[in-house]
Amino acid sequence: MPNARRLLVTCALPYANGSIHLGHMVEHIQADIWVRALRMQGHQCHFICADDAHGTPIMVNAERLGITAEKLIARSQQEHEADLAGFGISFDYYSTTHSDTNRELVSDIYTRIKDAGLIDVRDIDQFYDESKGMFLPDRFIRGRCPKCDSADQYGDSCEKCGSTYNPTDLKDARSVLSGTAPVMRQSEHYFVRLGEMTELLKNWVDSGHLQSEVSNKLQEWFTDGLRDWDISRDAPYFGIRIPGTEDKFFYVWMDAPVGYLASFRDYCQSVDKDIDFDAFISPDNDTEMVHFIGKDILYFHTLFWPAMLSAAGMRLPSAVHVHGFLTVDGEKMSKTRGTFIKASTYLEQLPPDYLRYYYASKLGDGLSDIDLNLEDFVARVNSDLVGKFINIASRCAGFISKQFDGRLADSMDNPALFEQAAGQADEIAALYDARKYNQAIRAIMAIADETNRYIAEQAPWTLIKQDDQRERVQQICTTGINLFRTLMVYLKPVIPHTAVAAETFLNDGQLSWDDARTPLLGHAIAPFKALMTRLETKSLDVIIEASKDDLVDRDAAAAAEMTGPLADDPISDQIEFPDFAKLDLRVVKIIQATHVDGADKLLQLTLDLGGETRQVFAGIKAAYAPEDLEGRLTVMVANLAPRKMRFGLSEGMVLAAGPGGDDIFILSPDDGATPGMRVK
């Protein structure tokens, strides 16, 4: 098509240290809708992503699991790709930052930055964990924010006030690996002189590449002055070694964004060999490079990344689209409430198009958080998609199939109504391009309302009883089917799986954007099959319960968390001593242990609490055979509220420790202990 755009589009790289959850899907669905809408209009979009596979958390977690870091990231990538494909995210290529291409490209970019005189090497004071024998990355240090004094903040930024700072500025710092107070040691580090690029970055920020909210936020950092950016980390570190060094590695935020380009280069070399990678990323080309990211990482993408690209002589991003976070029922996602929902858990119960549509109905072009209100989710899917959109086709298709041999009329009963809907194609396309999906959905559903009103007024089910009205019934239903087709064009970027089924029904190939303007007349359609079913609340109940079970059953997370902090979220919220004092720890005797049908990790334990019997499900099956446990003493949390699981009621928690898998050890008190005795 004339004036077709050529774009490289990316999502922030999922970290290879955990599962994709519904919070991640906000970004991937937002980007995918945008890409699909542009592709339908004939634009050339190369949609690229990869796993972010480096950093200390991955190294630590792999060690905890007793596997290599390479095995951990390979397993994560396989899982991530399956989940994203399940939601219809139409990536052209999905790679990993742990690739030869990324190592070569980040080393080349570093060399260019160094040759430009923008690298400074100097000794710095850095926190060191003596018990672990390693320097601590920013995210493995917690303490009080030096700006607002909020407790339990990361070593590089505060989640409360949004400030960024050096880890050494943190108050009451402690290591999240050992819980000990780190000591200061000197280490040689490599810095990019970001301050020398202030003018270039200010010009880029002020040139319309960002939302106004983002630009305004960045002005605060410019006012404070840009600090030199530390791009090195000390061994041990799982990452890319800095050229010319033995024990220095690139900080993960140095090589992760380069992963966009490395993945694209691999795509150009192995899939679409007609693309000249070097020409595409040249500053002098008319191509576009667009990133979709969350607001928590805008600093890296709007300051560090443009600085790297400019110093390396490459094109800067055309746009960085920043979105907010996801809440569920108005609150942060919670594992204990079952609202920290993995993508795979959702897909086991519900079609992806339901969530894609709901997110689209909420997403605007700003940084506001969006809320997945479960009650509203059910109502909107059933009302909009099933009750309005699909209802149009189901109302009209039966008459066409049964009364007119599946053939549409040669003319429509109300061509003006169709022209009115078709005339909104440019407006709706512009709303998609501007990422104002919520406004696009409102416009589309207004057309659906008008169409349903028209069909209800014409009442073809009544007219068909009159022989002289048969031709008009065919024309009325032909009008309805064509309005459904136009609506399907408008919704195809949002609900692509439904679109495939609708295209089979319409029997006219794949829908492009221009098809919204041209009606199908005198055309044979296929027999209608249900394109969607009503969403039942019980499906959400199953998802919530399964998400709660994830804590114990699927990942044996309850046992793993007892071994120390999780690698991808090093320390949970702190509690005060009065909270800890509420725990009632008792010695118990395991009087029976049995396997649990349908659970890979759980054993069902019957516990003698000294005259009282409790049933507990424990994720220790990999470490213990039931017969090895019976008669042993252990420790349990006796005042933990009972929790209903799909296997039964769990009335407490048995305490265990260890790295996980078959290395889990139940806590055993001294031989002199008796069931019911308190543990102090």
C-alpha cells in the first residue's frame, strides 16, 4: 500500500525467573492489539520479543533449585512462549538475551560508547555480603528510603515516592540473601557519563516521542541532574562479560534492551532475509522503532536506552508507550486471595479473547492503572460480546441458512445503516493507533447497539411468516450479517481467535481493514456455529482456587519460601514483632501420612496436637515417603486459619526448610518434646 509504515515493535522482555501472569498480559495484549490493527491496514510491523535472561536473581534461584542457570532460563522461555501464544500474542520472533547475537551486539555498542569517550572507570564503595561472599546488586539490598524514609525499599529506587538513588544512600541496609547488614568494600566499576548527554536526551524527550505524563516526570530527573550510570557488576554474576575484563559483567539493564535489537537481527538473518538490519536501525532511515513498557521501567527506556543508541550511532526510539499496572477488584494482585493469576491458570479455564476484550475496554493512552473487576468482567463479556456482538450473527444466520440456502441477498434492506457503520473505519483505526482502545470499544459497541435495535424493530421472525415478506427478510438479515462483518473487522485486533471462527462462517477469507467498507452481497455463507458462550462465574471461582493452590501444590511455594526469600521478589513485606508473636508454634506427632490423588507435590498429614487431631496438606512429597513420616515429631503453625483446597481442608502448616525439590526437611524438635508443647 502507498505510504505503508515499516515498524519494529517490542514489549518489555519478561524476566526468565518466573511465570507470566495477568499483570504482564496488560502490556502484551496492548501491544498486540496495536500491531494487529496496523497490519490489517497494510503496514509492515515486525513484532519482536525475548526473555530477559541475566542477573543475580536468576543465578541465585538456579542455585536454590539445584540446576544450572542455562536450564532455568530455557525452561522459563518455553513456558513464556507457550503462555503468550495461548493469548494470541503475534510475535514474529521470540528469543533470549542469553544468545551469541546479544553478546556480540552489546559488546559492540559498549565499544562504540567507549570510543566516544563516554566510559569512566573508577573505584566505588559497594555493599558486600560477607556470609555469601559476594557484592550485592541493588535489588538484593533493602532498607529505608533516603528521601521519604519509607521502610523496606529496594537499593536503587523507592516504590513509595518514586525516587532513585545509590544503594549506599539507603538507611538501615540489609542483604536480602542472608538478612545480615552488609559491609562496605571497594570495587572497580564502569560508568556511562550520562550527564554529558543531557542536552541530546532533553531534545529527544521534548520532541513528541513520549506521553506528556512521562515527559513531565523526566523533567524532574533533568532538574536534579543526570548521574553517571553504573553499567558493571562484579563476579559472581550470570550475564555477559565486559570485553577486556576477567571478573566484570554488564549490568542486566545494559544488555536487556539490546536484546530488542539482537532478537530483531536474528529474525532478519533467519526468517525475513529481505530486511537489511543495519539500514533498518540507521538514524537516517524512515523506519519506526516503538517500545511498549510499564511505568516502573520508564527511566531505563527513556534515558539510558536512548543514550546508548545515540552514542552507538543508531536510531533512537520513535515512541515509548508507557502503561500502568493491573489491580484485581481494586487491590494489588494477591497470592493468598488467589488474584495473582498466572496466564496458564487462566487459559486452563477461559478463552483468551474474553480477557483481551476486557483489557481493551479499559485501556487508554495514559499511565493510569487498570482494574480487573471480576464481577464487571463477567457482565461485560456476557453483555457486549455475547449479548450484543455475537447476537447479531446468531439472530440473522439461522434465517439465511434455513430459509435461503445460506445465501445473502443481492441488496441490503438498510444500506444507510451499513454506510454509517462503515464510515467510522478511519475514526476507529485512528483510535487504535493512538492506543485509545477504550474509546474504540465504545464506538464499536454503539454500532452493535444500533444494529440490534434495527433487527428488533424489523422482527424478521415475524415477517418470515408472511410469504410476501420473504425477500425483505433476506435483505434484513443480509444487512445484519454485513454489520456483524464490519464489527468483526473493527474487533479483529482485539479478539483474533473469534475472528478466525467468524471468517470461516462468513466464507470470504481473512478480513482486512478495508473489508469494513465493502458489503458481502449475493454471497454464500457457511452454517453458523456458536462463536462464544456466556461466561460463568464458576469458571472464575475455579481460577481463583487454582491460583491459591499454586502456593502449595503446583510450585511447592510454601516449602520454598521457608528456605529464604524468593529470587524474583527477594523479601516480602516486613512484619513487626507483635505480628510474629501471634504465631502459635506447636510440637505435633505425625500419626498418618498419605498420598493425595491428583497432586504431584502434596502429602496429607494427620497430626496429633496433644489430644486434638488436625489435617494438613504439605508440599514435601518429593522429599519424603509417607511411611518415613509416621510416628515422627515436627512443628506446625497451629493458629493458621483453615484453608479449603480442592483436595480438602488444610488446618495449619507444617514448617520445613531447604532449597526445594527433594531437599526439603521438616523441622524436628528434640526427642524430649511432646505433642501440644509450645515452641518458644
